Amino acid sequence: MALIKETTEWVENIYLIEPNDPVEGGEDGIDNIPHQQLANRTAFLNKKRQEQEQKTQEIDDKVNSLTTQVNEIQVTIQNGGNNQSSGDLDTKLTQEIQNRTNGDTHLQSQIDVLKEQIAQLLANGGQNNGGVKTPVSVIMIDLDTAYSGHDNHNPWGMKVSAYATLGGFIPVIGGDHTLTAYHEATITIPDWVTDSSQVTITITNKVVNDAENYITLDIPNHRINIRKAQKGLPPNETAHPAGRVNVTFYR
């Protein structure tokens, strides 16, 4: 059985067999002209497909290489690296870009996204400040005692207020109430906080020695939990563990 010998070329127009064309097969037969042209087109398109797959793989490899650079920078930031280490990585990344883009706009667009991520990591991670992390949001939580009804000698729960002093994040207060007092209060934290290393909590004006045991960070639920420290109901016993809780967030 004879097969068409394909030529890798694009044929602009496919021949249409006319009614008066003779029936003629074979390699040069007029009846096989459109078949030959279509076969050539198919070979041409298949070659282009293979070239595109190879180019796509090369782009993926390049992007993976650049992503590795981003991860190295992020690890350096998290480990409290210095300006020199981040600068070295940035130099390597710049050289990598120059060597590999070669006018490829698709690759360049992906690189631009990675560069933006790097800039955010460096800015938010505080690498330009000697490796010291820079806070991006701070809230203060003030605690006081709430008394029951008209009896100002009988502590009932906590009075809780929270407000932002940096970053514009607005904390929301919730929890278990008795009348207007809290037995357990919750304070929301930003939803981008996913690890305890992004949060520092300091307690000032402790009312009970183990105040930190009443103030806990709950990352999965994006909140800080505060329990009242009241142990009974004698006059003037405190219901709040500390006067103020300062919370700093790093991104």
C-alpha cells in the first residue's frame, strides 16, 4: 500500500477537484493533489505544535528556576538574614533574567510577577533594616473589670476594647457575655496571618502573675482568646488578667 510522502510546509489554498478532471491516482495524480496539500499542512502544524511544547517546557523550567530564587530570598528573610545575603540573591536573579528572557514577552510577564513578589518580601520582611522585621499592623487591647449591676464591689467579668495603632486593620471583639461583661473574649486578627512567627504579643500591667495563660493566640480561627482571671467572688477580686495587651503583626 502506497503512502503519501509528507512535506513540512504550509499550503495556502487547497485544490478543489473539478468535474472534468480525469481520475488519476499515484504520487503525482490530480486526485491526490488535495490529499497531498492537506498532509503537508498537517505535518507543518505538527512541527509547530512540537516546537511550542518545547518552548513551553523551557519557559516552565525558567520560571521554576526563578521561583527557587524567590524561595531562597524568603527563607533568608524568615531566618533573619542580612542585607548582603538578600543582595547576592537579587544579583543572581537579575543575571538569570538577563540570560534567559531574550525578548520573550510571555516569560518576561511571569518574571515581572515574581519580581513584584520579591519586592514585597523584601519590603515587608525588613531586609533593608539589618534583618529586623518591620511590623505592618499593630493593635492594642485594653482590659478592665466589669462589675455586676449596682454592686461595685462584685466583679462580674471583663471590659474589653481593641483598636489599631498601625496598618489600619480593624479588630472585632466577640465572645461569651454575661450582661455587658465578658467571661471569654475573642479579638480578630488579620486573615493573612498563618503562622505564629508573624505575631508577637506583649502584656503590660499584669494583674495576675500568669496573665499569659489567659491570653492565647488561635491561628486557625484568626483570633486572640482572652479569659477572665476571676477565681471567686470576694470584693474587688480582679476579672481581667492584665491592663493592656499589645499585638504586632508581620507580613
